[in-house]
Amino acid sequence: MCSNQVDKLILAGNDKVVNTFTINPETGLTADNFKEPFAALKFDSEVKRVKFNGSKWILGVAEDEHVSVFNTETKATLHCKPGHAGCMAKSAQIDQSNSYIATTGTDGFLNIYKLSST
């Protein structure tokens, strides 16, 4: 997944980490870009979904009931356990105003939360 920040590449695989890589705009994408990833999000279980909202937020949904949000500007991570207690979070999305996060889970509920300004 590429971000709208031309110097960032966001990757997640079968492990429990979502990495961001810095790309030098002058040299473009090379093997050197993948030598030192920055672990934006870490989970206790396998990452199932990663979304970039087109602004500053990277969302990660793990195989359990956790959702994490990474701010690419401040490098702050918000770990949240949405109200899907005992169930798996299925998806998450941040609105275009960067104010709210919505989560869905295997419990059938849609939960909406207010994001802090960080």
C-alpha cells in the first residue's frame, strides 16, 4: 500500500507487524529502502487488514479484537480494543475529516469512536 506521502511505503504480510519504509524521492524505490523498516503497528496476532485513509492515518486490524491506528505525521500509535468483546474486529475506517473511526466485528455491531487530535 502506498501513502499519499510520496516518501512512504506501507507493507504488512503474514506476520504481526505493519511496517513503513522511507523512499528517497531522488533515487526512487531501491533495495536499500527495505533494509530499515519502521514498525508502525505491532499486534499479538496476525494482521488481517491494513488501510490508509489518504491523509495521515494507517489502520491495522488483527486476527483478534484489536484495532490500531498509526499517525504518520507524529509517529504516535493508538491501540484500541473496540467494543467487540469476545469477538473479532473485522474492519475499521477513519472518516475524511480524521475525527472518527468506525469498526465492525463478528458480533454484528458497528461502533463509532471519536479520535483524539494526535
